[in-house]
Amino acid sequence: MRRRHTFLVSTGLAIALVGLLFGSVSATYPGAHNGRIAFGQRAADGSSNIFSVLPAGNGLQQFTTGSGNHLCPAWSADGRTIAYCSDVGGSWEIWTMHSDGSKQRQLTHLGGFATFPDFSPNGQNVVFGGVEGADDHTEIYVVDASDGGGLRALTSCAGFGGGCFNDTPAWSPDGTKIVFVHADDYDEVADAPVNLQVWVVNADGTNGHPLTSDPTFKDQVPDWSPDGSKISYHAGLSGTGGIYVMNADGSDQHQLAGCAPLDPTPCPVGDDFGTAWSPDGTKILYLSDLRGIGINDRPVMMMNADGSDQHRLTTTPGLYAVPAWQPVSRGHGT
């Protein structure tokens, strides 16, 4: 329950449980070249829809329309399908659509709270973070991509505190592991997660363990490099967070963007989070939340994979959601 609260607040959309985090997560799969960049954007009426642009920031296309919220897009490994989350059916569920926005259909029917989808590399399954049945904890679940059947949990909060959650999963490009964030509990007095870290689990749910252990919060959102050798993630206090990268085994953790993670003062360059690698592995997309420094703007940013050349992708001010980058194979256009 607590995770859903922080999920809503973090988006700037939390009004009477209407709205969603403006973060998403998905694995970046390799492609012959970098395709379109999908992201959510909030409208003036409070609804949110999914759009895409070309890597240069031009060629805007709108994939979803109407009231309600459509967010957290994730491309399939072949670049032909997008999984996303939406509340248009009355509760947050996972949906899919074709890469041009057609054939939108609801995949899950949990009636609970399902977000952060990601396709398995073979396209047969979708993993997501959600609340299901009598379990009030957010856990990592997987379903069949064809019909939403075969629901099974890959994580469990058994043995942890009442505020434990597991969320924001992303499949490794080789299909063997899933990265996600885990919190041991939730501190109601501090209104903050306890020991929020980046974890990894085998794709069958075995051998879940942390990759990070330092005291900074890790959240929104880990992502694999397309060759599976590195993981990008967010670390830091709210308002001062930055983008980090580490090897897939948790070694060589270092910062690429943002402010000092333990500095309690507002970051003069925004709270950076929500990474997505380019399919060729040379660039990383992320969000920079400028609202903490008095500017009502959360642009999609782009930088080289080493942290250099940080610049805006979206030029129109607005509240944007974490992006996802389409892998494009030879013979399949954008």
C-alpha cells in the first residue's frame, strides 16, 4: 500500500489516487539502429498520453488519446509492440499496442495495481510490478504476453517489514535475469522506504539479491545496457538524485549525472532519474525534474553513455514520463 502512495506522489499526479508515477522501466534491447523514443506526457486537464519522437527530437507522433492516464511504455525486443500501463478501465492494468499505436488491448485483469511492464527478450512474457489479491505488497509478477494468463510472482516480501515492496522490473537482454528495486520496509514517521536498493533475480524467481548497499535511496528506474554488461539507475534523496551506472554484477558504481546523493539542499540542475539506454548502447535518456528549483518542467534529457553531452530532447516545457527507446532490426523501419 505504501509503495502505491509513493508511486502516485512521485508523478505529481496524486490527487485522490488519480494519477500515476511519471516513471517507467523497460529493458533496452539491441537493434541495428536506434528507433523512436516513446514517453508519457501530462495534459492540462490532468490526463496523460503516450507519444514518440525520432532520436533528434522531431517527428512527434501520438499513440494514445482520450481521458485517463496512459504511461510507462516499454518496447518489445523486435520493436513492433509496446506494453504500457493505464487506468482507463478503472484500475491500473497492463496494456499492449502495436508500435504505431493501433490494436490497443488490456493484457492484465488483476483489479489491483499493475504498472512498470517489460517484455521478455523472446516476446512471450511480460513482467511488471503490481498488487494482486490479498497480498498488499507490491511484488514482481510475470504473465503470458499473448493473453495475460499464467500469472506468477517472482518475488516475496515474506520475512520483511509490513511496508516492503518490490517494483520497477526490467528483463536482462539475454533473458536470464530481472533487475528491480526492493525496500525492506517503510518508515511511517520519516515517510520514506527502508533500505531501498537495486536487486536482481533469476528469471524463474530464484536467487534474488541486492546489487547496491550504500545508504542512498535507489528508485525510478534501473535499466540494462543493450549488451547486458551494465545497469543504469537512480540514487539520492528526493530533489537531489542523480543517474548512476554499474557493472551487471554491482561493481564499479559511479555517477553520470545529477547532484551529490546525500546533499539535503535542492539540486540546482534538477532531480535526474528514469534511465533508458539507446539500442546501440552509446546514449542514455533520462528525466530532469526542474520543479524542485521552481521551474514547472520535467524534460526528457539525453547524454552519451559516459555522461558527456547532456542536453534536452523535449524542447517544449511540460511534465514528461520516463522514456523508452525502440530497437529496430534490419528490414523493419520506425
